[in-house]
Amino acid sequence: MKLGEILLKKKLISSTQLEQALNLQCLYSEKLGELLINKGWLQSHDLDKALREQYWRQQGFWVID
């Protein structure tokens, strides 16, 4: 699962914020999470949790919400 999908699912960002961040990501060589934090749309501890979830999902572990 992509990071943006996880953040949306957890309601940490809006779909508009994700769309804007993805557009900005094309202009700047910045990672999505860093960009969202720099814009003030996401807290670093929320990014850490979402990245951990993304990692465990990629490893095939079931994540209970």
C-alpha cells in the first residue's frame, strides 16, 4: 500500500492535500512525507506510524486498524 493511501485511510491528510503534495513532488525532488511535514499538513510522529505500517504491510503482515 502506498504511503498516501495509508495517510488518507487514517484521515491524517485530505485527498486535496495529497493531490497537491504529489503535484509538488513532481517539481521538487522531495519525499512525500517530508513535503507534507514541511507544508504543515502532517506531524512527524504520524509519518513515522504510517511508514511503519507501510513497512509491515510490505512484509506481508496483517495490520489491524
